[in-house]
Amino acid sequence: MSYKKNIGLENSEIQKYIFDHSKPEDQILYNLHRQTHLKLYHPRRSTEHLNGLFLEMISKMIRPASILEIGTFSGYGTICLAKGLNEGGTIQSIEINDELEDFILTNFEKADITDRVVLHIGDALKILPELNETFDLVFIDAEKDQYAKYFDLVIDKVRPGGFILADNVLWSGKVVEAYLPDNDHFTRGILEFNRKIQDDLRVENLLLPVYDGIMIIRKL
């Protein structure tokens, strides 16, 4: 097996070329990105333009009737996913930080998706068991040390042939570092999740080097 160096976004000329040859960010998402950096702590947690465009494209390919998002943050990713919803489709989105609720709902209103989104505020590990619904698409982008638990809670809620997307599965390259501090719970959580998915016979998977790594998982 051969490995080639990823010349992607660490190369500024390649980065510019990619942006120049991708669909531009629409005004609503541009404003949301700007407000996120002006008003929220840890704005880098938000989905960025290319990641958002990837989510939009995947959603438009699948045309899901039901989406589950674990980790709303600013709502950027939610808006992108909503662009591919089938007519009458809905998104259930879970955010643990109640201080973000007003910010999120305001952005949903601006994007005109309020009638298609159900926002849950609370711990996903407690909310997921209460969701009695089958999903076509699941997007995981919350606490990295809980990814394996999220997967266990949602896999039976995904229809056969449905998809799970997990963000940040390369975790800034830490997944290949030789030494990890004992308290690096997030990296260890991502490593556990990646191993779990690779070994799970119920799914097939592809890890893509999109920004910080996105795992595409298809339920068999």
C-alpha cells in the first residue's frame, strides 16, 4: 500500500485554487461565519465554508428525509445540511450549550429553515436514546471523547444504506503521533472511534482528508 502526501490546505496556493474553483459561500453563511468569530468563544469549532459545502453536497446527493446532527454550535453546518433535505424533510440537531440557543435560532430564522429544524438543548448522550426516529443521514461533530458512544447510540437509528458523517477524525494530525499525554482525552476518543468504525462489520467507511478529516460511514 502506498501513501502520498496530502498537498491540500497547508499549501496557500492550492487553498486559493480550491476556493476559486468551488461554489462561493452565500451571503447568509458568510454573515454567520463573521458573527460567529465576533460573538462566540472558540469560533474555530464552527463549520467552515469548504466543510459546509461538502455537507451540502452530500445532503443533496442523498436527498434525506430525516437528518440527525450531534453538535450544532453556531448552526452553520445545520444550514448546509438543510439545503439537501427532501421536501418535507427535517433535521434534529443537538447542542449541549444552552447559551447558544438564541444565536442558533436567530440564524435558522435568517436562513429560513426554522420549520425544518428541531433544536434540542442538552447532553446528546441523554437525548439520543429518547429519539424514536429512523435517520437517512447523521452528522457527528460534538465532544470528541464521546464519538464512540454517539455511534453506538445512533447506529440502530440509521436506515440500511444510510450514512453517518464524523468530523475532525484526524484531529490536527494527532492521530498519528507516537506519544499522547495521559490527559489527552479527545485524541484518545478519536482513535477509539476510528478503530471502532474500521472493525465494525455493520458498516463500510472512507476517511477523507477534508480539513481536519471526515469519516464517511455507510450502514450495510
